[in-house]
Amino acid sequence: VTDQAFVTLATNDAYSQGALVIGKCLRRHGTSRQTVVMVTSHVSQGTRAALAEVFHQVKDVEVLDSSDWAHLNMMGRPELGITLTKLHCWALTEYIKCVFLDADMLVLCNVDELFDREELSAAPDPGWPDCFNSGMFIFRPSLQTHTRLLKWAREHGSFDGGDQGLLNSFFSGWSTEDISKHLPFIYNLSISTVYSYLPAFQQFGPKAKIIHFLGALKPWHCKYDHQKGEVYLGDGSLCHLHLGPFMKQWWVEYCRPAAPSFTQTDIWQDLEAPPQKQTVSVEVTHQEDSSLHTEASPPTAPKEMFQGAHQADRPPGDEGVASEWTHPQDPPPVEEGRALGSGVLGSSQSEELVLELPASIGDLAIHLTPEEEDLEHKRQWEEGHADYLGKDAFDNIKKKLDKFLK
Ligand code: UPG
């Protein structure tokens, strides 16, 4: 399909790392759509070359910045004025319909069904569910809409200083007019949900299709020890309990060799052919936080097994070898190539690695140690999510009070 595309945005080399992961994941999961990354002049030549290996189109756009510090500071994210650059996606009129994805997302399976939806479809924002989260939305490129959006930006600004506030005021009917434009949360699952509503995450998390690293901490701010399979925060501490597996999965995708270039006609056929070596020999210069990347990733291509079925889709009793995020509809893995490592893309070394298969996401969430369970319970209680039919039943609370009052 050449007139429909997935679109993402990177205005610097740091966010470009996220964009690379999006492009690689879309490709690995066999999308039949085009892939476009919009970049601005701050993205270095080396990074552009790396992006061009993964995306069908690397499209230059002008920076658009709200410079609305007052509103942006209310969110504690003064850097997000530049997200207005996203509005240029409406100018991609060589496509009829597109799906926009923020660069800080992790695509877990083929999500081409999103193209069945209409403009403007999106998932609710976890912070204010009557607003949609602008990290992922379906839209129809149109110069008329593009002009109207820019005019709206000039005349009304954005209530949060970024694109999300602006788009929510512009498409203000989203919350009430047409339920088919409300996408399931599993298409834009913010990891903050893991903390704010753990039971729902345990229930629905295994069906997640797109993860969103919403907030200031992005995977590329972390360090990845591929031998231990662990992700560390900038200060050297281990990524906490629930965040770790998501960050790790992002790093696994980042280090995974890109799938061979696919023809638009038949990716399946391409992947059945003998694996093709991808060579990306470009240096990525990290303009912003290069210090955070130095030890982060392996200099070689990890060789991984993808025999797993997504837990939710496995027949009962079939335990299989569950690769945490692999979906059954995914095409077979591509086994050879070069890893896109942090700092340097395409090292010349080669070494065979078999990464441990992580447990299913459901298992990760459920298998807490008793101490972790207690902590989690305390946190839930403090947030007002009492388990009135279980641990927090009246009898149990009374027993605790009696013990305390003795
Ligand atoms: N982006 C850049 N360069 C930057 C900052 C952002 O290219 O310096 C792009 C990139 O694609 C990124 C997106 O803009 O993913 C959004 O920025 P991000 O830092 O990921 O924002 P979030 O933490 O996800 O915060 C929310 C929404 C997001 C919206 C933003 C501002 O999820 O969709 O763009 O708020 O309204």
C-alpha cells in the first residue's frame, strides 16, 4: 500500500534513536504500509543515513516551536514546545491516510489495522481521559487542515504548550462525538499505568500492541547491560521493578539488526528468502546526552529466538516458549545482520549472542516477591485502590486495628 504511511518525528539525534526503533519494529512486524520519519535540521547526517536504512522516507520539515514556557513549565517539560513540529505531518499529501507515532513508542506487533480508522482517532490520555493522547493518532494529510492547524496555533496557542493541547482543542469533538474514534488503550499504553492502575495492567497489559514511554525518562536515557540483560538509570541504579522489562525490550529492539529492506509488494516473500546482511556503517553523534550512551549497548548483533506466541493468544495449556512481546502474526525473524548499537551504528565485530527469553508480561507483573507484594499493596492502598473484597476486607482491617491497639 503506497498511499498510506506510518509517520514519526525526530528533531534531534536523541529522539532519532527512538524513531529507529519504531521503524525497525514496524518493519519486523511486516507492515504493508510506507514508513516516514520527519526530521529537522538538527538531526546529523550520520543519523539521517541510519534512519534512511530503516524508513522509506526521511522527510525534512521546519521546526515549529510554541516557546510557551508558562504552560510547558506547568507540565515540568519546557522542552516540549518543539512538538508543534508534529503538525507538519498534515502536509504529507503524497499519502491519503497516515498513522502518527511518537518516537518514544515501542510497537509490539503488526498494527496495520489502525488504517481502518478515520481522522482523528486516538487513545485516551492517561492523565485526563477526556483528552486524547497525541502520541498516536490516525489522520488524513491535507494542506487545508495543515493551514488551519497553523492558524489555530497562532490564534489560540496550546493549553499545554505542546501539540497535545493544541490538537485536543482543534479536534474538540473527539471526547463525545464518535466512539469509533476512541482507540483502545492497548494501542498507546503509557507505562505510567503500570504504577497508577496495576490490576488493570495485569488484566489487559498482555494484550498491549504499542507501548508509550510517556514522560521525561526515555529508554535512550538509560544504559543497557546486554550480558546481564539489565537496564540501568542514568545514576547507575537498576530500572525499577515494572519499568525494567519495557526498557529492556526497547533495548533489545534497538540492538536487533534491521530486517532486510522489503519491497512494498511482499515482505513475507522477502523474509522467506535467505537472510540478507544489513550493513549500517555510520557514526551517530549524540548532540544531547551522549554521556548516557557510552556503555549502553552491545557492539554486535544479538541473535535471538522468536518462537514465542503472545500469551493472550496461546491456546490454554500450551505454555510454549513465550517471548514477551512477540505476536503470532509476526513474520519470521531475520537472523543475521548488524546491531544498531548506541553511539556507533554498525560495528565491525561479530559475536553470537542468545538473549534470555523474558517471561510474559503478565508473569512479570504477577510474580512479585512477598516484600514487593506488600509494598505494592501499600501503594495501592495509599492511592485509594483498596482491595475491599480481599486483603482490605473489613475483617482484615479490624484484625490489624485490634493488633495495633493492643
Ligand atoms: N520530539 C522531538 N524532539 C524533542 C521533543 C519531542 O522530536 O526534543 C518529538 C518526538 O517524536 C517525541 C514527540 O515529539 O516522541 C513527543 O515528545 P515526548 O517527549 O515524547 O512527549 P511525551 O513525554 O510523550 O508527552 C506528551 C504526549 C506527546 C505530546 C507531548 C506534548 O504523549 O504526544 O507530543 O506531551 O504535548
